Amino acid sequence: MSYLVLARKYRPKTFEEVCGQEVVTSTLTGAINDDRVAHAYLLCGPRGTGKTTIARILAKALNCEEGPTPTPCGKCDRCLEADRGADADVIEIDAASNNGVDEVRALREQAAYNPMRGRYKVYLVDEVHMLSKPAFNALLKTLEEPPPHVKFLFATTERNKVPDTILSRCQVLQLDPITEPVISAHLDEVFAAEEVKAADGITAGIARMARGGMRDALSIADRLISLAGKEPTMEHLERLTSTRGGDALSVLELTAAGDAPALLDALPRVEGSEAELTDELLGCTRSALLLAHCGDNTPLVDATEETRARMAALGERLGPARAEVWLEELLLCRERIHTLNAHGRSILESTLLALAREEDTLPLSELVDRLTILEGRLPDEPAAAAPQAEPPSREEPPARRREEPDQAVIEPQAPREAAPTPSPSKARKRTEADRRAARSSATEAWAAFLEDLEVSAQALGEVLRRKTRLVSLEEGRAVVRATELLDEEKTLLEDKRNQRTLSKVFSTVLGRELAVEVEDSDMIRPGAEDPYTQQVADLFDGQIED
């Protein structure tokens, strides 16, 4: 007798035997008990999660001689034929190879005939998304109003490729990836039935590698038994998967530790499995991120207790922000491997080595915090000397200069570029004596303002010291005039955030609320700053011209 692989030998024959799909099996059991079985079902989900198996069980439950029943007897001719795949009234169609409109037309014609022996004629169409558009269109009318003796059961791994017109005519049942504990427990039962004495951690390792698919898990178990016999060990499992030194989670732990040699040694010896390993790395990193955000007991992570504990430790070590950076980098790595498959090994190695260097994966917020701490450790700059009085300029006659003896003026110098770095929190705290001195004259106030501004926003303070002067200081307003500004300096002074910084620093210096206004001398009309000229113009309703 030919050998029957474990995936077929231990295929569930009743709804109770189906692992990890309780919502779907409960829905179908209730529909059968209440006589509410729909004419069409679409079962969606990842590979190896039980779509075709559940469809076959439903077909058997509908045609069982003791049914329809959610618990088919398994002894009648209908059940025995269904288990052998020989039931003439259950027609299985592979849409990947029968996807044309002619096949669907033949199906539609056959559906009109009554079942040969069973209660229903059941059409089970696997990978239904592979049907062509004309084939789907040919199926629409029959699918919406089939004969009463016909049931349609569709299965697909790509629900997004099924037209909405088909989805709206079916009851959609979504199957989820099977959790690792469920897979591990089922493998323990299979090994016990096969008299296999597996070492500790074998079934958990297989469950982790299967990534939610029971069929994949049983296929790996089949290969493991062929390799190791009845007593497989972790070394056999590692050899089977072409790895040395541990699984994907071990690779991530070594990466977090920054152990580059051990990290490279833990990667597969044989090239070609980098894409699969990257998928496992992504899954482990995502789980670590979820545990870091939601706590150790979150139901969003499906893993054994030991694996969950290791993932939680990894998430705590990385922190949520750095774990997010890891996840983004691994996603990019997976995309690059898909594009340049021949260089998959190099792409994966370079990505993991970059992740192993903590300084390369620090989130921006942490870098900002570190820079802030370093700035706080810098010594305070010495107080700036009071500005010297500006000699008479071309724009202002000497008589005008004598009218404002207390105003500080900045000597124009060669312009330099400045970048906005407003941060008024660094300005020193002034005592009441300092504020009294600043309030005593505009010159003292201006000097104190520039001193604090250059400490808290150095680039902004340099521009004001070199290119501006104080022309007016009133109770709630200070007017500052700028001269010969470069374009980038104009942008700096026009920035709303920088203007708020100027007002905040000057208010702190004087101990009262003060708004700072910056004027550009190039934008002021000649004579507009002369009160006498303005009065004459207003008296005679005149206009000041160049």
C-alpha cells in the first residue's frame, strides 16, 4: 500500500476535528441545525488553514443519510464515498486549470439535473479567483438563483481578486491563520499516534515555521520524520531548515545584542531561503512591537508561553520606537529581496548588520532628547557687552540721532547665513535687580535682550546683533529695524515661530508682556520715519515721494 502523507492521513472528517476555526465551524453547524444553509458559501483564508477540508465536511454533512446533520455518521454509503472522494454528487473543480467560460457553461448545464444519489448536488470550486472574467459573468445568474438541489462552495486564498458581483451572492466565511499553540498541540497528538518521540521544543519550532498553516506544519513534520526517524531532535529540525544556531527569534535577539559574528553565523548556511527567513523576522518583530505597546498578555500575539516571553523581552529591550524602525527596515529588506532575489543573502546580511548598530536605528525623538541633554551640559556663555552706539548713517541725519540717545544700534557687518534655532528655554533667569536695570533704559534692555536671545537661539541672535537696532520701546511694544538683510535673513525674521521667540525673550527680560515688531528699512519710504515730514504731508493732503 502506498504511503499516505500526514496532511492527508490526519485530515479532519468532522467539524469537531477542525483546528483553530471555531467561528466558521460554529456558523455552519448552526446553519445546518436551523435549516438555514445558504445556496453559496465562499471560504477565504491563507493556505493550509482548512478551506477545502471544511467545504468537504459541509458537503458530507448535507448528504449524509442521517442528515442534513452537523455530525455526519461516517458509516453510511454517502459518508464513506465522500471520505474516499468518490461521491458522484460532490463535484470538485480546480479553477486554476478550468477557468474558461466553456467550463462554466458546462457546469451551468449540469446543475439543472437532479443529484444521482444524494440529497444535494454540491459544486466545490477551489481557487475560484482564478476564473476568467467571462467565466465569472457566465456564473452570475446560476449563482444567484440556483436550482433548489444545488449548493456552491467556493474556496480562495485571494479574496480581493473575486469580483464584488460574486461576493454579494455568497455568504463569505473568513478563516484565520491557526495559532502556534493550536498547531503545536495538534502535532503532539499526531506524533503520539505515529509513535514519534520528539524532543522538547520540536512541535513549537515546527508551529513557528508553519506561520499559521496546519498543512505546512504536517508537511514539515513528515520531512522531519523522514530525516530523523522516530526520535527527532532540535538539531535535526535545524538541519532540515538549513539553519545553524537557532530560529528567526534567535537571530533578532543576537541583532539586538549587537553580536555581529554570532548573528551572521545564525543565518542559513544554504542560500535561497532568505525571503522565508525575512518573513519570519517580520512576524517576530511585529509580535515584539505589539507586546511592547500592549503588554505581555495582549491577545494580538499568538505564541507559546516561552516564545511570548522571549518576544516580550525583545520588545522591552528595543522599546516601541526602535522596534517600529526595525519593522520598517525589514519590510524594505523583504521588498529588495523580492526585486533582487539573486542577491538576497547580501541584502539580508547588510540589513541585519545595520540593525545591530544601535546608533543607526535610533528614532528621531531619541536623537533630539540626547541633543537636548548635551546642550544642557554646555557651560553658559559670558554676557555680551553692551552694544556701541552707531555712527550717523546715510539714511538718518545727525539731528535725528541726537533725539534718541538711549537707543542701542548695531554696526552693520558682512552678512552671514543664519539658520532658525529658536529655543528660548535656555535663556538665563533674571533677578528683579536685572529687570530694574533693563527697565532703566532702552540700551540696557536691548543689551539684555540680545544676551538672552543668543543663548537660546544663537542664529537668530546673531542676525539681530549684526543687522538690527531698537528704534522704539513702549509699554507693550518694541520696534526693531533691520538693514541690508539677505534673503535668507529676511526669511528667518519673517518666520512666525521666530517672531514669537523674540517676543517671549524680550518679555522675560523686562518682566512684562511685550510684542516685538521687526521692520525692514528697505521697505520704508523716505521721510516716513520723520514725524515733521509726515505732519506736513498730512496738513496739505500731500504724498511723500522718493
